[in-house]
Amino acid sequence: MLEDLNVDVNEIRLKIFFDRHALDLLEKMLTLDPSQGISAKDALDAEYFWTDPLPCDPRSLPKYESSHEFQTKKKRQQQRQNEEMAKRQKLQHPQQHARLIACFCLRIKKGMLDL
């Protein structure tokens, strides 16, 4: 039906979701020929950034923990090491517990410990 009217469906969808200032800026930014495209300075001064709704105050934006690749890798390695240490301690704990019980029983037998 729309094909008969020679209407671009994608263009209609874009106009539903974006205002004309946004579409104008997008069109200029996505120009294939760089000599005809918009400069970064002109893009920042585009009408889109000066019409309602205006950008919010940066202080009101949520703060996220830094997640640089190297920092994340380091954190994961540290977490793995901590988990491995916890596993080793878990495995050693029953042995230590058994030693303490054996020592406790030996002291009772020798009369070194009164209950």
C-alpha cells in the first residue's frame, strides 16, 4: 500500500522517533563525502542541542565505576586469586580441625586438661 504511494517507510519511522532538528543533524553527520559533512564545531552548535528538551546537568547523571579493560582484567585476576585462596583455606581447615581435636584428646588422656 505504502509502496504504491512511493513513500519511504524508514523515513516515516525516523520522523516518528526523532524531531526535525535531530534528523537534520544526523543527516549532516552521516554524509558520506567528508568535504560536504558537518564539522565537529558546527555539530555541537547545531539547533538540536539548543531546543527543548535541553541536555541535563552533568552532575545529575549517574556515576559508574571505571571499567577500563586493564582495570577490569586486574580485578578479575584478583578475584580469582581470592577464590583460590578461600578454596585452599577450606581444604586446609578440616585438617587443622582434626589436628586440634587430636591434640585436645591427647591432652585429656595425659591428664593435662581437666574437664
